[in-house]
Amino acid sequence: MNSLKNTQEKILELTRGFQLSQCLFTATALGIPDLLKDGAKSCEELAQATQTHAHSLYRLLRVLASTGIVTEIAPQQFEVTAMATCLQQDSPDSLKDFILLRAEQDYLCWKELPYSIKTGKSAFERTFGISRYQYNQQTPQLSERFDKAMSTLARKQKEAILSSYDFSTVDTLVDIGGGQGSLLISILKRYPNINATLFEQAETIQRAQELLEKEHLNERCQTVAGSFFEALPEGKEVYILKHVLHNWDDEQALQILQNCRRVMAVGTKLLVIEGVISEKTAQRSILLDLTLLVSFASGKLRTESELDQLLQAAGFALNRIISTPSDISIVEALAV
Ligand SMILES: C[S@@+](CC[C@H](N)C(=O)[O-])C[C@H]1O[C@@H](n2cnc3c(N)ncnc32)[C@H](O)[C@@H]1O
């Protein structure tokens, strides 16, 4: 009897996931963690600042308190916990842009998960009528939010990469589809002898240039705008593809790899940095795999042997797979 109760409670807990997500999204979008940055406030004050209904806001904040994001220090008086700093816009570890993307895009299109499962097609495209990349590029504000969200996630991962891979013998490297250059900036700061190239789509390159200038690294980092389905910068020692291949189907991934191989000398290195599926893969990585289906249809996480086959077909030999303290692995391949 007890075991049935426990099983039911576990299942019911799973069904509550979407409600908690929506509480988090709503509070973040209203800017509650930002408003509480300088100290506790009453529910009435928060309602005034957010133009919301005070008692309904209180009911939301009560749920938020149960998750540990805020604390009710006196009746209807709230302050933030350390957890909430990740939800504040100007915190260096802010996840706010990522959460808003989740709320405004993922939350809506995951409703169409059954469609993706039935058809193998993108729930995002079904919901919004165009691809996720196109959708975000339509408005500079959204495109910026997408880049910022990616950079925040990348920031967490770059420490894992730097602690797991030694770039000290490298003089030149290029990051293909390197976003706003977050990984390159860390590598350049750690290794003063490296000269780098960031290859990206034109719009993202513009924002990356501003960041590189801010870090005084623009002289050591060339930026090249283009498409990885066309020509790539030639003759570098190391080519990086981080979180790129997993967005594309095998045919497209092969095309990107072949384009890299075409401009690489024999013996130079390609680092494919992303999640690799194995028996030990954590739930969040398996969920990322499903997110790639929902978002892009063509995207997926691959196993070691699937990556090996693609690399061989493009003219590479898989040299080693280095696991990192985060969810991503570094797949090192040599041009043969
Ligand atoms: C998931 S993001 C990864 C960004 C970065 N490598 C990271 O790990 O944070 C994929 C990147 O590929 C870029 N991208 C998409 N299509 C591209 C193309 N055809 N040519 C060059 N870059 C492209 C996007 O602009 C985006 O920054």
C-alpha cells in the first residue's frame, strides 16, 4: 500500500514539473529577483513595481519560497536567497536570458512534443512557423538574447574545457560557429601566445567584436563572417566545433566536417566539443537530445561510434575522447 503511495507521489511530482517551471519563468520575467537585489520588500511593494495583483503575486511568491529562491522573512515580506542571484540580469552568472528563452520559446513548443515524436519533425517549426535560428534572427533583440543565453552556458563549460585540455603547444586556432567568442576569450587569456580566429554568422560576429574589444583581445583574435556550409579559414593548427554538430543531421554534420577537413593540413587537430551519449549519460543530457529534436529536428547527441563514423567519412581519425567535469566531452580527431 505504502509502496503504491510512494510510486504515485513520484509520478505526481513529475507532473508538477511544468507548474514549477512556469512559476520560475513568471517571477523571472517580472524581474522579482532584480527588484529584491537591494533588500527585502513587501508583496505590496513588489506588486506596485510589477503592476500585478498583490494577492496573486503573493501566491506565486509562496511557491517560489518553497523552491528556495526567495524567503518569506515576515508575513508577506520577501528577500532573495543566494540561488536568486542567477536570476538577476546583471549578475555575472545570470541565467535570466536563458530562462526567458525557455519561457518564450521552449515552453510553448514542448506542447507539440507528441508531434515531434510522431513525425520526427521540429515542434518549434510547427509552433512558430519557421526555424529556431530564423526566428531568433528576425529581431536583433531576440538574436542578442539567444547569444547571451548561449554565452552564459558556455561560460560554465569553458572552465571545464580549460581544465581538461592543454593548449600550450598551440599557436593558431579557429572556433567555427564560436558564438560571441566566449570560449576563445578564455583560451586567449590563459595562453598569451595563441592567435585565434572566430568564424561565425555576420550578425553574431558584430557582437563578438564588441566583446573582444572590451577584453582588449581584438588584435589576437581575427573575426571572419561566413557559413560553415561554405568556405572556412585555412591552415590553422586546431579547429574547434563546440555545440555545432549536435544541431545538425548526419548529412549536414558530415558537410561541416568535410569543409573543415578541406582547409586543414594532415596531422592538424579538430576538437568536437559536445555531449557524447553513453550508458553513463545524465538525465539532463538525454533531455538535451530531446530538446534538439523539438528545436531543430535535425539535431541530436551522438554516441562515440556515431561520431567516429562521421569523422572517418570526412577524412579524420578519432584520436581520443576526453571527459570533462561538465556534461561535455572533447573529441580530438586528426586530419588524415
Ligand atoms: C549552439 S550555438 C554554439 C555556439 C558556441 N560554439 C558555444 O558553444 O557557445 C551554434 C552556433 O552556430 C552558429 N551558426 C549556425 N549556423 C551557422 C552557419 N551556417 N555558419 C556559421 N555559424 C553558424 C550560430 O550562430 C551559433 O552561434
